[in-house]
Amino acid sequence: MRRGLTRALITAATLATLLFGSALPAFAHNTLTGSDPKDGATLDAAPEQVVLTFDQAIGGDGTGVVVQGPGDARVEDGAPQVTDNKVVQPLKALTEAGEYRVGYRAVSADGHPVTGEVTFTLSEAAVEAGAGSGGEASAAPESSAPATPSSPRADPAGAGDSSWVWPAGIAAAVVIAGAIALFLLRRRDT
């Protein structure tokens, strides 16, 4: 019986190693490596776009960016452009000083979504300089609710974080393999 139990444990461990080893590439998720404007920056000139840079290529489908200013005014101008590992979101003319939140959802080339938020602050001097340099810019319409990285607006495809799927699958496979091995051992011993 001891020999059978050892064999069953070795089989279960081998199965778990094979399953876990094949799942390792799925844990290499894409991450944001930088933004322009930088996260937390205070700007003396209004940017015309936001650039998000990731450590891996980004897929275009399902990638979205929401930029909200003071009073939750939406200020993105059109759809984001995706090129390799960069997402560029054009902006409307920024007319109010204060904090701007950039909520993003980028889909990695492997299909896994990456969500997050960066912020920047536009100074009063930047707004005054913008108003004096050319005509009155129209204010962006306000949205009915603030967008966060997990809201439908910042998460256009509606997919949540699926990083728990592989570890849960591996744990379930190990438990099932162990149960089958134990069942076979008990059956053989009777």
C-alpha cells in the first residue's frame, strides 16, 4: 500500500507540475511603464493628448481610455490610437484648472485586459495662457457619473480581471488528481 500511495503522490505532483508549467506564460501580464503626462505631474501647458506606454504590445480591440477633468467633464477627443506598446488618446482643449483622471483598459496581445488610472493636474497658469492665445474654447460636456478603471466607460469590453482563473484551475486539477489517485489506491487495496 505504501508503494501505491507513493506512486499516486508522484503522479499527482507530476500532473500539477505539468499544468502549472504550461500556465506560466499566462502570468506574464502586460503592465503600464509610463505615461505622458507623467502620473501625478502638475502641468503649466495643456496637453493635446495622453500617451500610455506598456511593456508589451497592445491589441486594438477592447482598448479604451476615459479622461475626466474637474466636475467629471469628459475631455477625450475620439478613439485612442494603438501602435505597438503605446496607446495615444487625443484630448479636447482643456479649459479648466484642476486634476484630470485618465482611466484606461488596454488589452494585451495575449488577450488579457490591463486596467488602471493615472492623474495629472493642470495649473491655473496653463488655463490662463490657453485662453489668451486663441479664442474661447468650449467646455466639454459633463458625464453623469465618474468613470473609474472598473466602470463600463473605462472598461469598454466589460471584462474583469481574470488573473485568478489559472491558479484556480491548477488547484482544482491537483485536488481532482489526488482524489482519483486515492480512489484508485483504495479500490485496489480492497
